Amino acid sequence: MEIVIVGAGPVGCYTAQLLKKYGFKTRIIEEHREVGKPVSCAGLVGRQVFENTLLPLSESSIINQINGALVCYRDDNFQINREGVAHVIDREKFDKNLSQGLEVECGKKLIEINKEGSGYILKTEVEDIYTDLVVGADGANSRVRKYINFVDNGYANDKKKGYIKYYLGVQYRIKVEENLLCSKITQVHLREGIPFFIWVIPEGNNVFRVGVISENAREDLIGFLRDFKIKGEIIGKLAGIIPVGLTKNYYKNIALVGDAAVQVKPLTGGGIYYGLKSAELLAECIRDNRLDEYDRRLKKKYGREIKFGLKARKLYEEVNEKELKNIFMLFKKNAGIIERAANFENHSAIFIEILKNPKIFRDARHILSRNIGKLLF
Ligand SMILES: Cc1cc2nc3c(=O)[nH]c(=O)nc-3n(C[C@H](O)[C@H](O)[C@H](O)COP(=O)(O)OP(=O)(O)OC[C@H]3O[C@@H](n4cnc5c(N)ncnc54)[C@H](O)[C@@H]3O)c2cc1C
């Protein structure tokens, strides 16, 4: 069986590695000239990425260990400590490590897909490629996903089954003049009008990754650096799209995985862990000749978590200034419980744990009277 994977990001490469292990020969095509470039990622991953994958991942891309988070709202804050909860990675190296031993065909951008018998012809800038099975691992703006939505009209027109909202993320790498920030704790700043948060991630050697996901990301980032008097040399800039929502992951011998399949944590926009775990399910379905099961198995494993995240995201985007302040105060008051329940990759666990406490639930209902029930049921 001919299998072509479109996209040599971490998820496409990891899928190819798994399929190789299961004895399949795959081709992997990549539009850029080099794997891992350009980088569009803050590079903060939970320790699970290196501890909980089927194929062990090289740790040589890890450049710093994170021991907790300082959550900030205006000039108030509280800290959650968790030794080694996450790692800061060199994302270019991370992707390159995952591509080791694969023959990635770089400089081959997929332009068009056409049905050919039971398979497909993939038209690239360089050549036309026939394949029995297409794996779309081509990121947030997936051309493969657009093809599925185009041919499967019934699906694209049914908003109940899927929708995607796109957010812009911008990040600067800054070498600070005077290091007043902790080198092992990330900062998360909540602000009105910002649908996610502003992050400050310590990379080491006085370098910090400061970024935001919002409608006016550049302006919000510059405003934050000014307000918090973060001064230093900007040594790198990046931007990228974060897709949030739900989509269909399989259609007639075409499967989507990673950002292409919107396998992204709706509350933070992080997609590496879910993408890798989904690649494992996809490779298993291909191995077992049960591709028709892929969508169902994914939903069974991650559907609840993603749906919870989507509800929480909707709720968070609707809160007003007073509610945001009260949510922050509620979290601050219960920082100990959050610290115990904290799970970098499974956000519902934290919410469910804290809302199980009747007093906290009452306080949360008081703040979010109109919607708190929707989050849980
Ligand atoms: C600003 C920002 C910060 C982020 N921070 C984090 C973070 O800290 N932690 C985290 O877990 N996640 C983070 N993410 C999300 C994370 O980057 C993605 O979830 C992850 O890269 C998904 O991997 P992927 O392999 O599915 O897609 P990608 O990494 O996007 O890889 C897709 C690949 O497909 C290639 N491609 C695209 N179109 C074509 C085509 N037509 N033909 C051939 N090749 C093609 C691309 O060049 C690329 O190499 C962040 C995202 C952004 C934008």
C-alpha cells in the first residue's frame, strides 16, 4: 500500500516513524527546504511528551526545565509549584530529531488532490504522486483538510459536526538586560480582551520567550512589554496560526492528524502532545486495517477533553472584567488544590477536581452563574 504523509512537522514525522516500526513504507513530502524551519511555536511541552509516548523521543532538544507557573492579573499574582512539570524545547531540533532516519522529500508543496480509482493523485510543485492513502499532517491551514471539506459537502455544511476558529500567535525572544524574572517558572498573564493569555517562558541564559495569542497580537505584545518594563534585545520573532475547534478526521482513505485535525488543547493552544498521541492512534488503525475506526477511537480517547476545553474557552471569552478578576481571585484562593491537581496536558482534571469541592463550586457558580453548569454537563 502506498502511503503519503503531507507535512514533516513533529506529528507527520512521528506518524512516519510509527508506520515504519509497523513495517509500512511511507513517503513524506514537505513544502519547506528544511525540516524544523521556520519555527512557529513557543516550545513549552508537558513532561508527558518525553515520558508517555509509544516511541521514546530524544531529550536532546530540551533546553530548560520548568518547575511551576506564576499566574498574574494586573499587579496581583500567585504561584503554583510543580517540579519538572514541563520542558522548554528547541523546536527546530525537536522536529529534526523526529525526522531522523526518514527520507523527507523537502521542497515538495502539495498543491491539489484529485481522486484516482480507489486512491489519489497528489499534485505537488515538483511532480504528481499516486497514493492509496493520504495522511494530512500539514498543519493549521491544512490543504488536505480543505479538500475533505470540499468533497464531503454534507460535512462542511453541518456546523454541528465541526467548526474551526483561527487565532494568531506572536512571540518575541528577548535577551533581557537585567534578569528580574525567575529562570525556572513560566508566567501566565490574564488580561481582559485577550482570549488566551500572555506567556513569559524562561529559556535560560537570560533569554525569555514572550508571546500572546489574540486578535491584535503584535499590539498586545508590545503593550505588555511596555507595561511590565521588560527591556532587552529582541533576538527572534515568530508568528503562527492556532486552530481551535472540531473537524472530521477521516474521509475515504484520507486521514488528518495533528494541527491539520485540530488536535489542539482549546484552553492553551498547545498541540504537540495531542498531535503525537493522535498519531499513535492513527498508526494503530492503519496497522490493523481499521482506518474507519480512527475517528471513533480518537473521540473516545480525547473527545471529552477537547469538548470540555471548547466549552471552557467559550465561557472564558465571554467573561467581563469583573468576572475575570473574580475568577483569578478564586484560583488564587485555591492555589493549593490547583497545585495538587495540575496536569499540563489534561485541563479538565484540574477544573473537575476544584469544582468537586462544594464551597468552590458555590463560589464559581456565584461568579459565572449563567454558565457554570454548561462546563460540567
Ligand atoms: C505562536 C505559537 C505558539 C505555540 N506554542 C506551543 C507550545 O508552547 N506548546 C505546544 O504544544 N504547542 C504550541 N503551539 C502549537 C504547535 O506548534 C502545533 O500544535 C504543532 O506544531 C503541530 O504539529 P503538526 O506537525 O501537526 O503541524 P506543523 O508543526 O504545523 O507542521 C506541518 C508541516 O506541514 C508542512 N506543510 C504545510 N502545508 C503543506 C503543503 N501544502 N505541502 C507540503 N507540506 C506542507 C509545513 O511546512 C510543516 O512542516 C504553538 C503554536 C503557535 C502558532
